[in-house]
Amino acid sequence: MAKDFTDLMNQLKDKKIEKFEVTPEDFPAFQKAFMLFDTRKRVVGQANKNGQLIYHYDHDAGNDGE
């Protein structure tokens, strides 16, 4: 079952979770949701070994999220 990346990004935004992981296999689905997310510039990723990405939400990025 595919992950609901929009829901995960909203959970980050709402401080319900601190981070989530995206595997290389899931990245195309994540990228599609990411590009449609209203405050995507606050969703920050860090690359790890084997192409895994860990995303968190930058709540201190300013008032408009852009």
C-alpha cells in the first residue's frame, strides 16, 4: 500500500510527527505530493545512505512558508 505523503507532510506541519522517511522506490510518489503541498518550502529533507531521505518541517522558516 502506498504511503499518503500529503497526510505525512500535514502531520509534520501540525507537529503530530517529527519526521518521516522516503525510500528511493517511494520518491516519485512523494515528489508528486510534495510539488502540490502548499508550504513545501518548509519541508526539508536530508539524504542518508542507500538513497533514503528523512524529511522534517521547518517551523521557524518565517510566517508565510514561502
